[in-house]
Amino acid sequence: MQSRRHLPARRRFLAISASAAALALLPQPSQAKLAILPEPLPPSTPIGSGAFTNAPGAWLRMIKRYPSLHPGKQSLAATASSRVREAELDHVNRLVNAQVQFRLDDRENWRPATTAGDCEDFAIRKLELLVKRFAWPRRSLTLATCRAETGQGHAVLLAHTSRGTYALDNRRADVMPWRALPYRWVAREEPGSPFALWRTIATEPA
């Protein structure tokens, strides 16, 4: 029979082992998963702003269903760029593109993608991750609509930084300067706008 004097030490060992196992199961800080990009993102330019326009009806329903994703009352503002911020954009773009399967669904039902979704669902999921997991300012991220080369409607997430505006696109692994994409830009969210209006995107050279 095991000696009683060894039991307290054994209990301490088991308690420590159990605590270590529990800690291993907890989610680690997101920044620990980031790989700093070997080169900065290509320089970009701020995206052009046109006139106010009505928001898509599906978007209005989405922010009513997910109020935490509302653009807020603060006006659009670029966030300071850094190698870490750029790595966050790259990480989220690749993560969502890898985890979510593209599937055409009801274009009138915008939502954050889980395991499958179409282009706007990818974009909303990326927005959600950057705001909630990486503390990106909501006023520096906007959903945007455009037309692909085929003329089909498309949607991406735009990140507005001090180095210009970048697109997180489910059709591309790399985060791209917005002008580098072969799209006809239509409109984007306008944080701080009255009546939840969007703004058309001007593409003429500055």
C-alpha cells in the first residue's frame, strides 16, 4: 500500500499537471500566430470618395441583425500602418480564404461566413475578425461592392491605412492595393454617415 506521506506531493503534481493541460487548451493570443511579412505590402493610395448613395438593403438587414458590425458614428479615418498591422491583414485574409468554402447563396442575406458563403460573407467575416480579435478601428474598415471582370457583382473588405487602401479579397491570397484589382468599383460603407448611407467610389487618378 502506498505511503500516506507521499499523497500530498502526488496531489500537488496532479494538480499542476491538470492546470498545465487546461492552460494548453485556452486560446493563445492571436498575435502569436502572426508571421511578420518579409516585405511590406506594396504602396497604395487612399480610395476615391464620390457622392452619398443608398446602402444595399441586405447590408441594412445585416447591421440590424449584427449591431456590433455597424460602422459607427466616427468618420472614416486611416489607421497607422505598421508591419504588425500589415501582418494582421495578411493573416486574416489567408485564414478566412482557407477556412471558408465559396458557395453561392441568398444575396439578400449578408452574414459573417462560418464554413461556407459567398463574397460578401467572406468580407464580413474578415471585418469581424479584424475588429474583435485584432482591435482594428471599425472606422478604418469598410465593406465595398464592385463589378468583377465578368460583370458579376462582387464584394471585398477595404482596409484604410496611412499607406493607402488595401483590399482583402476572397479571390486572392495576397492583400492588394485597391487600384491593382481589375474591378469596376461601385460603393463602400461610409462610417459616420447620416442615415447609414454609403458612398460611391471615385476611380479617377488623384
